[in-house]
Amino acid sequence: MFFLLIVVLTNTFLSILFKLFPKYNINRLQAIVVNYWTCVITGSICLGNISINTQSLHSEWLPWALMMGVGFIGIFNLIAYSTKIDGITTTTIANKLSLVIPVTLSVILYHETLNATEIIGIALALPAVYLTTRVKDEKKKNQHLFIPILLFFLSGSLDSFVKYVEQRFLTTPDVQAAFSIHAFAAAGTIGTILITILALAGKMKLHWRNIVAGICIGIPNYFSIYLFIRLLHSHFMDSAAAIPVTNIGIVVTSSIVAILLFKEKITIPRFIGLALAIIAILLIALNGRTI
């Protein structure tokens, strides 16, 4: 339960910080790259040593960590592009509804079982996410379905990828921490190369405020990923239940914070979505489990 709560809270905190980026004129790409390196430092401090060394180069999970790092930076840029072209709502829905992919694969590949109550909860999660993230006055013109559909499959595939690696290689907390550090280092390296190219081409200027922003999001971001892996490896619930509970928990908490702190309107669809999401969480998370 602890891992689940912290993952939801850290992701919600990240949403708050991203919401403040435009207000303080933060360059998102620069902040994200600094965030990755902050994750590496944070993870190394928590682990008590620098896990990126010659010995880690021979780890059987290293290629998977590198691929996950590529996934981090790739999906981030896809989200940014989709937000620009298709809007925030379409992008958020495509990203969050992707939970159906890892849930389905968990049942098929890992023979995890879902009872009727959990299936009802997961079914309620889909309209809950849609209604909660739906914004009535967002412009719908010039939208293209290809990018949101691509984001849907890639985001769901990344969650499934994390589950596969966790199941096969990440058997101890230390290995889970080291894996996360290497994945962030891979993403940071790719992002640093990209920023260097843009800076040399005169298309980007570095600024200290982006570094500060990156540090602020890096620390909670590390724990959001590391503890998500710990959650999947825990015996609190199967991943087929943990993934949807985590996603809709983030949506509900972020929506409540947006309403309270940023004075976003409580529309009827959003109210219904929040109610469905809470019911879904209760059906999935509390079914046959003690907290």
C-alpha cells in the first residue's frame, strides 16, 4: 500500500510542477534532461554507491535499461508533439487509457487472474479516465488520430516492458534501483546529445532556471519510477490490478489538486468521471485485500 500511495503522490506532484512550467517560462526539454541526471544522482545516493561502473556493463538487464531509457525520452517527445498537434485532452486520454495493454498482457503472459469484481473495476476505469480528463472547451480542429494512437500503443508497451523486465531480472531492491538509475542515465545521455546539437545550431539557449526546474522534478520522478517497480514486485496486488489502480489514482488525485489549487471547473462529466474512478479503485484495490 505504501508503494502505491507514494507513486500516486509523486506523479501528482510532478503534474503540479509541469503545470507551473509555462508561468515561469521553463524550457521543458532542458528541465526534463536535467531531471534525468538528477534521478541518476538521487538513485545513487539512495543506493549508497555509484551503480554505473564496469561491473554493471556485464549485467544481463543492462540492454533492457538502455531500451527503457530510449522509451523515456521517445515517449516524452511524442507527448510534447501530440499535445501541440492534438491538444492536452486527446493526449492525456491516449496516454492513460493505454493501461488496457499491460493489464491484458499480464493476464495472458503471466497467467494473472481477475475476478468479476476486478474486471468491473477495470471496465469502469476506461470511461472514468476519459470523463475526468475531458475538457469541454478545448479546440478540436486539425486533430490527427495517428499520433494519439501511436502514443496509446507506445505508452502501454512501456508499462508492459517494465513489467516484463521486473518479472525476469529485477529480483531485489538493489537491482531494481540500479536498473532505474541506468535507464535514467540512458535517457539523460540521449537528451544531452539532443540539447547540445540544438544549442550548437543556435536553436536553443541554456538557462539556469531550467536546471533548477529539472532538479525539482528529478527527485520525485526517480521515486515514482523506482517505487512503481517495487509495487509491481510486491505482493500487495497483481500487476493486472496495480497498473490500472495506479493510473486512475494519479488521474483522480491530479484532478482534485487541479480543482483546489488551479481553480479548474468541476464539470458534470468530470464529476461523474471522478466518481467512477473512485469506485473503480475500490473494486480493484480493496477486493479481497486488507490494507
